Amino acid sequence: MKKVLVFGTFDILHLGHIYFLKNAKKHGGKLYVVVSRDSTVQEVKGKLPSHNEKERLKKIKELHFVDKAMLGNKVSKYSIIKKINPDIICLGYDQYSFTQDLKNELKKRDIKAKIIRLTPYKKHLYKSSKLRE
């Protein structure tokens, strides 16, 4: 059974996220979700998420189609990828933090995961930044 890995903030869990996660799961059998640490969100987005990391993780774990959810590693963004050793990593259509050089970083760590960028679901409606407005 193929392992699929996704990662993200998942601050305001919405239909776009559900679509993304279900679509990712279709690429394998087991879906692993890494929820970004508050400190990582602060670093990337310049502000803390509306919901803290434990609340966001709890919401993801409640989704029946998610096989395993965990918080990201505070020190190394790639150590959790190495630990899971996925067959496939699915990225969101607008996910660019830590992904620009992902292929090379995986190669350095001898991780042979295929990278797939997924399409959005009604991106004009379901994007966390738009839902906050």
C-alpha cells in the first residue's frame, strides 16, 4: 500500500482542504498529514494562525480518511519526511514554502518519493486567506 504525504497549516479547515486531502489519498492507500507548527507558520506567513497547532492537528485527526496526522518537526522540516518515507508527496496548487527545492532535498536524503502538485477546488471561494476576509 502506497504512503501519501501532505503537509500544510490547515488553519480554517474548509472544503478546499477536504478536497485536497481526499484527492491526495486517491494517489495511494495511506494518507499521512503533517500539520505545520505555529512557529513555522509565523516564519512563513509572518503571523500566527487563528488556531494553535494542537487545535489544527485535532481537526485533521477527526477526518475519517486521514490515516495518520502529526505535527511537523521544529528543527528539521525534512526529518519527518525521512521518517515517514512516503511513496508520494502531494502539494497544494499554491503551496510553495519549503517546496521550491523539495526534489533536490529528497534526493540528498535518498527519499524516492514522487512529487505531485494537485489542482484546486474552487480557489476563488475556498482559500483560507479569502475566508478570513
